[in-house]
Amino acid sequence: FGRPVRELYLAANWLKFPRAAPAPGMAAARPGHVFVLEQHVRDDVWLVYDANSGGRQTMLHERSVRGYAIVNPRA
């Protein structure tokens, strides 16, 4: 977004964005966690940008999107 958006600090608020198909740049959200899809790996596994993957760490790692709502944060 180019700036901090305080309303989006709460992961559940990402669920207000329109639903989308999994694709690079889309976000996977559920109450309590959000990450951005970077690259499809296989099946439901994506390389994701995870800004809060625990211990205040930011990382790229493979993660399943099963159980997450895929949303379009640009809509």
C-alpha cells in the first residue's frame, strides 16, 4: 500500500477484501494470520512472503493455502 494501514494490522480485517483465485500478489487470510502469495510451488503449496511468521520474523517460505481465504488486496 506504500504506507502503514492500521486497520490491516488485525488479520481478520483482510477478510473484507474480495475473494480471488490463488495467484501471485494475492493474500491468504484467516483470523490470526495473513501472508502474500509469491509463486506457486505445487498443489496448494505456495512460496509466500510472511511478514509475521513468528518471533517477529519476516521470511519467504513454502506454505499451504488450505484453510485460508484468498483475497485481492488491490481491489
